[in-house]
Amino acid sequence: MSYLVKGERGDWEAVVGLEVHAQIVSNAKLFSGAATQFGAAPNTQVSLVDAAMPGMLPVLNGHCVAQAVRTGLGLKAKINTRSVFERKNYFYPDLPHGYQISQYSQPIVGEGAVLLDMADGSTRTIGIERLHMEQDAGKSLHDQDPGRTLIDLNRAGVALMEIVSKPDIRSPEEAGLYLRKLRSILRYLGTCDGNMEEGSMRADVNVSVRKAGEAFRTRCEIKNVNSVRFVMQSIEVEARRQIEVYESGGTVDQETRLFDPGRGETRSMRSKEHAHDYRYFPDPDLLPLKLKPDYVARIKDTLPELPDEKKDRFVRDYGLSPYDAGVLVVDRASADFFETVAKGRDSKLAANWVMGDLFGALNSTGKTIETSPVSAKHLGELIDLIADGTLSGRLAKDVFALMVGEGKAPSLLVDEKGLKQVTDTGAIEAVIDQVMGANADKVAEYRSGKDKLFGFFVGQVMKASQGKANPGLVNDLLKSKLAG
Amino acid sequence: MSLDKATVRKIAYLARIRVPDDALDGLARELNHIIGWVEQLNEVDTTGVEPMASVVDITLPKRADEVSDGGIAGEVLKNAPEPVVAPGADGGFFAVPKVVE
Amino acid sequence: MTALTGLSIAAVRDGLAERDFTALELAREHLRSIEKARHLNAFITETPEIALARAKESDARRAKGKALGPMDGVPIAIKDLFCTASVPTTAGSHILDGFTPTYESTVTAKLKAAGAVMLGKTNMDEFAMGSSNMTSYHGPVKNPWRPEGREKRDKDLVPGGSSGGSAAAVAAGLAPAAIGTDTGGSIRQPASFCGIVGMKPTYGRCSRWGIVAFASSLDQAGPFARSVEDTAILLAAMAGHDPKDSTSAPVAVPDFRAALKKSAKGLKVGIPKEYTMDGMPAAIDALWKRGVAWMQAQGAECREVSLPHTAYALPTYYIVAPAEASSNLARYDGVRFGLRVDEGGTLDEMYAATRGEGFGAEVRRRVLIGTYVLSAGYYDAYYLKAQKVRALIAEDFRKAFEAVDVLLTPTAPSAAFAIGDKMDDPVAMYLNDVFTVPASLAGLPAISLPAGLDADGLPLGLHLIAKPFDEETLFRAAAALEEACSFDAHPPGFGGSP
């Protein structure tokens, strides 16, 4: 189903491309040895090279190159064995050199693709145009001082990958799916932590609209959107804005805009009267980057199983639905957790426990898979206790709640709290007799046709047995005893 | 290709160099003279010639991914015309006239 | 009058070893001559405390039998383009007012580690852009040579540029040696104007780390001295791979001095025919021919070669160098160091005012030319075109070097001219580098040595160019030529003489 915005005079299609800036996971910066960690005191992670002091020179961090190649391979993209670092020249206080070292005409990675798992079960391919490496800029603080802007260069020079999609995205939903899939892939690869709140992944959103079948119209770029939700909202808001412009007879100017989530609108950036002319040219302090084929091959050998492949395998080998498999593989940690639980056990049961109870518990306790109070091993053991009859499903839920609270192994908790389920028919019969005896009037009512009272008896038996009676047995035995 | 006053003004802005209005004509003349002189390169046939990619015939060296620098906020800020450092604080800022985004 | 200020590095080395004098005495004498020669304006910053401290350290080492090598205790002058820790560094510009680096350039750090004694930072054309030292914010430098003709004697002459201060200091005997940088001829041309030896090594031979950048693909540090042997000694202490400079070549530093001992017998010298230019002064042409004869007398074989794209070297350089400079100089913006001109306006206004006031006219011109040739719509026609012609120029040299080992040309198209000349036309000034620029574009090692005097008694240099990383052959040829020309003239006042 395509996303169409209803204008006053017909339906419009949104055309969206995303440029994602992903901070490369590395200890040091792209061209200097300063650290990259988030949150340090201002200008304490700055080398003289980052500060553009006179006479300073860049030296390329080899690990960042490997991370970019790794990412390109993960995006099924072409690796360019010859790429060039170029200077992008402009003035801004958080750009101390007056230029950013980037890649323009010859990026390290070419065309690739990202698969979206649509809600209806279909897949849609979004093309990747290119990926290149570049330096991040520092930070300008405009609100610390009334008359001054303060500059912190800690971030200046940190390695970024700019991942440019083709304008294949057609709806806010697709944009959201694209970003989530991209983030998932980057996290699997270990090349970017995808943390949009901390700014290690940011998106520039290119939006234009058109009537179905038309050629592309002018696009606007919404810069630095830092959450998936805002990306989706900004697309909707901007598409509508452009449609209004067209429908009132105007033309859309190509410009850079900012998304204001508070007001739910995009605003033109009130800057430069003149258009930027970046005067790209190859950085003469560096040489062309040449990669040997076996360098790329060695990296390819170390790629982990990626989300799409893992999802397909989960469907195939564990019989999961594509939806369930899709949910489990978003995070490698979740996928690994599931597999540990599912190994040698009923995979559907494992999937339900992980996706339902475990994810629910993580949500309510504010924890992640990595900091889960219940380990995969223990959850697996819990499932074993159900399978061997020690616990009923209901009891297992009680034990699980205790596991969340105390972090102990299920068998330990069962022993400590005496939570084994009762399967002794004799014992259950005894409880049933007791309940029936204490509720003779209700027995009579049931026998005279009030079937609904069955639930009452079940509840009483369970209560009398502190929930430990095997529900299946309770059902069978109650039925036969009540039948008389 | 001749530079007029408007082009010189635009280039001076790109380069962030203030040129007083009354100096634009003289500057345009000088720049035109230089550009006119370098344009003799058009006489050279460069079909099929690759632009020089590097003067020195070596491969691009790479560094290990180690933190070997930084932690020198004092040095970095030492020559700043307007450093902003709170007493006892770790690190500090450069300051410039307020930028409106 | 002292004999200590006229010594070569080799003689200083020997004299210190023989205990004829101490490094401290040497330093003091040189500091005194610098004081007396202040009218030359060769120094922007004199560093007497550092000089005396380092001289004392040198003597202390020597007393313990731990002398470092041939440069230990040798006084040198440093072009103010090298960042020197805790010593103001100006690059000859107003925009670096107050800038005191907290770091030391690799080349000067190596010289310090070799025991050299820094006398001070020498004057230079602003940001190394010039061939006369007249664009310096700190005033022009006077060439210690004066023309002999009666009417001309009162004229002050330029020392050449951009390393004018270093060249003048060595020529006047204020230091046995100095270091400079050469981007299009900025060591070789002033060496020629000042009657001394000046050399630009292969691009990548010396580290650029800590040298204020002008044109990254052309800049190279190099030595000035009064003999080819001294130049080799100094270069050996400066050169070497630096992992902090990605364009620094990971090649070993050969024994340059050993190369000096080889004779020129069998050496093949190429004479590029395109270097014979219209309007070439007769004296220069005559000297060049004498140079050919001298090399032949030394056993070398001279033959004509062709470097067909020679005439396009200067315009190529004046596109590539300003383009790189326009980007390298963008960091001079008043934010983190140097001059800031804040008139209470916006940030853009602060940038424009700072750079408008902080840069001199020649720098402003070149930054604007550079910005223009990189700008949208012009990149292909100018910058890309120039880089292609540059590739052709390099190929010309490569082909020529298949047949010969070294090339011989004049260094400059004239002797030193008067301060104030050639200021009306930037292009006229650019033509000073016509013979030196091609080797810069191709990254080749080249040297200028004084070979004769013109009719006014002013020095003229001859220029040798060799293959990449073949400084050994260059020194071998230069030593032979030096021996043949037996140039022993000095400017008035040299070594304390009247």
C-alpha cells in the first residue's frame, strides 16, 4: 500500500532520500590520536592536529578504514579499491581548519542495498548510493553566554561514515524501517553504535513530492534530525508543506531546513546569503587510499551473520514466523539470547517466552538484554521445568517473576519456595473433594445446568492448592467428579 | 575568463577577506592580470593525461587505533585570543561573536 | 674583528673538536654580529638566551666526551616559518601576532637533538609567498651585497625570497648556516642572490610537520650554508622519515658527505634547451655556458636535453600553489591563535576584518586567486588542468633522466634587484622563479651554488637538479662544480671585515 498525501487537487507521492552520518566505533579520531568518547570536559579530547594549529598534519587511522569497508560489505555494496580524501572548504567556528576532510568524487564505497521488512510481510529494497568517510565537526554552544558562542572541539575530527540512500523511500513508515534496519546492521557489524540520543547517528532528510508518474521535483534538506520518530514526523510535515506550496501556485525553493519538533514544522535555516561553494579538491597532505583485494577479502571473512540472513535462518531452522524472527534479530544480543534459550527446546515456546515475558520484564525494569536480570541459561532451564512437568505454565510465570526480582536459577527458586506443581492425582482429588464438600450448593447448581460455575471450582481448587495443582489434571478430575 | 567587481566581491566573501569597496576595481585588475597570464595553460594538450595525484611515490601511511593524544586543553587554548575557562574546571572553550543559526 | 664568524660548519666542527674555541664563544660572537648587523633586518626574533643555553649544554657534553655529531655546538638561524616551542613564530605575517607555539617542528627538533645552537628566527616573505622578502610584515631584508657601480652603491638590494632572512644571515656571516623552506625556489633563488649555497631536497625527504603550511604538495625544508659540504652536513641532520607527516617518505637518509668525495668523471649532465629564454641577460647565459665547461673539465659529459613543457611551469605553479594556500590559510581566522579584529559585529565580520587586516597584499591576492581557481565552474579549467600539466612536466623530467644523471641550469634570471623594484606587477615578481619552479612541481632535489659575479659585482648562481631521492648524485655534481668555479667572494662586512 503506498503512502499518498491527499492534497486539495489529487494525490501526491513523497520522495525521500536519507543521508545518515554514523560515527565510526574507534578509540581514536580519523586523522589524529585524540580520544572519541562521549561526554568529556570541553577541549580535553583535542590534539593540536584537531585544533588546526599551524604546521599540523593528518595521519589516517587504519581501523576506521576497515570499519568503513566492513560497513560497505554489510550493505552488500561495491568497495572502491581506490578512493581519495578531498577537502570541503567553508568557514564555521566548529570547523577549525576552515575545511573538512571528506571524500567527494571518489568515495570508499559505492552502490549497495538495504532490505525493509514491511508490516504486511513483503520486503522492499532501498538502494544505497554511496558511503564515504569524513571528519565530524566540533560543537558550538550558543546558549551559554548572551554575546558569545562557545566552541568545544572534542568532536572535531571524529570519524564518520556518511551513508547516502537513493531517493527510493516513499513514506515516513519506510524511512523509519530503513533507519532501524540500518542501525541494526551497523550494530551487528560493530562499526557504529547507532545511538541517536548521543548523536552517534544522525540523519539529514531529503524530501520532495510529486504526482504519481512525474519526474522528480525540487527537494529540500532537513538537517540533523536525531531520532527515528522525528525523521518520520519531519517527512510528513515537510511533504505537506511542499504540497501546500504547489497547490497554492507557488514553487518550492531548494533549501536547507531544520525540524522543530515542538512546533511540528520545518524552518528554513536563517544562514548564508550566498550558496555554499565547497571548492572540493584532493587533500595535498594525504595520498589516494588504495586497498588490496585480499585486504577486503579478509574483512569479508570476519563478517558476522547479518540480520537478514539470521532472520531467514530463524524462520527456516526454528519455524518462527517472519514477524517473530524479525523482532528477535533486530539486536544481535536478543538473537543470541533467543538461540541459547531455543537450543534443544521447543523453539516456539522459547520465542514466546523471550518476546513476551522477557521483553516485557526488560521494559518494566528499564533493563536491556545485556543487563537482563534473567540469563538465557536460566530461562532455558525454566522451559525445561515446564517440559518435564515440574511446573505448569502458570507456575512458571510465577517463578519467572521471582527470577526477575532475585536473579536466581529457577530450580533454586522452586525448591526454596516449594513451587513444584502438584501432579499427584490423589492429592488433587482430595482437594477437589474438599472444595466440593465446602460448596455443595454450587455443586448442585452446576449439576442442574449452570456450566459457568466450572471456572469457580477451578479457581477454588487452584487457590486451595496455592496454584500448584496441574491445571490439566484439575480440569479433567473436576469434570469427572462434578459429573458425578 | 574575466573577473568583474561582483565576482571579486563574491570570492572575497568565500575567502572571508574584507576588501573595501573602493579597492575592488584595483584588485579585480590585478587578479585579471594574473588569471590572464595563467590561462596560457589552455595551449597545452592534456587529452588523456591523468592529473598528478601525488608528488611522492609512496603509499598512504596508516596509524594504529590508539589514543595517543589529547588531554592538553591548556596547550590547545594557550594562544586563544578569548579563551573561556572557569576556575578549577577541567578544560575550557574558545569564544567567538554569537552565531545565529 | 673575529675569525669565528666566518667559519664553515666543517671548520666549526673541527675547531670545537680541537678545543680551539668553545661553543659558548662561538655563540657569543655570532650574537654580537647579529646585533651589529640589525640594519639588515635579517632576524624577526633573536633568541640569545636559548643560544647561550644550548651552547653551554654543547660544551658540557663535549667535556664529558659525549659530543653528538658534526652539528653539535654549531650556531644556526631558523626561518620564521618553523614552529619553535616557546619562541614566537610569525611566518612573516601580522596575522600571527602573539602566536607562540607550544610545540616544536620535527626538523628543528632534530637539529636541537643534534646539538645545533639556535640564534634566532629569520625574516621571510609573508607565508613564504614571495621572491624578495619585501612582503614581510616585519619589513624588508637588506642583501649584505651591494652593487659596485658608483651610482648604484647606495641602493639597498633584496636578498631574494621567501627565505630572505636566512640567506642574508649566512651571506653576512651572522651564522655559518641556516634553514629555510623552498616551495617554488624560496631557498635556491635567495641563495643565488646572496652568493651562498642553498638546497631543496626531494619532496618527502624532510618532514613538514610543524612548518607553517603554504602549498602542501610543494613545501620542503632545506639548508643554507657557504659550501656544498656544509649543506650536506646540515641536510643529514634535518632529513628523515616522520610518521606524523603522511607525505614523508619512509626512506633511509644516505651518507650525503660520502657522495661529495666521488668525482664527476663519467657523470652525464643534461642542459635543457627550453631554459634558454627570450631576454635572458647575457651575464646569466655566459655563466651557464661557463658552468657547462667547468663540468666538462671535471670529467662530466654534457649534452642537450629537452623538457618541452618548461614554459608552462610558472603558470601551473601559480594555480596549484595559491589553490592549496587558499585552503591552508583558512585556519587563520582569529579564533584560536594570532590576531583577532573584533569590531563588535557578527562572526563573519570578525573573520573578514581579521583576515583583511592580518594578511598583506600578496597573500590576499594569492588566497583570492586560489579560491577562484577552485570555485564551482572553474575547477576543471584551472586547477584540474594545472595538475595535468604538472604531470606532463614531471614526465618530461623522468624521460630526461633516462639519458642523464643531473641537469644544469641558471638559478635566477637576474642578480639581486633593488628593494622596491617589481612591486607594480605581481607577474614580474613571479618570473624570478622561472628556473626553480619546474623542479618544485616535479618534487625533485635541486641545489644552487654561487658561480660568478655580474658586472656590478653581484653574485649569480648555477642550479643543478637530480632524480627523486638522488641527493647523492646532486651533491657529487655540486661538489665538482663548486671546485671548478672556486667562488670565494664575500659581501662587505662579512666575518667582521669592513
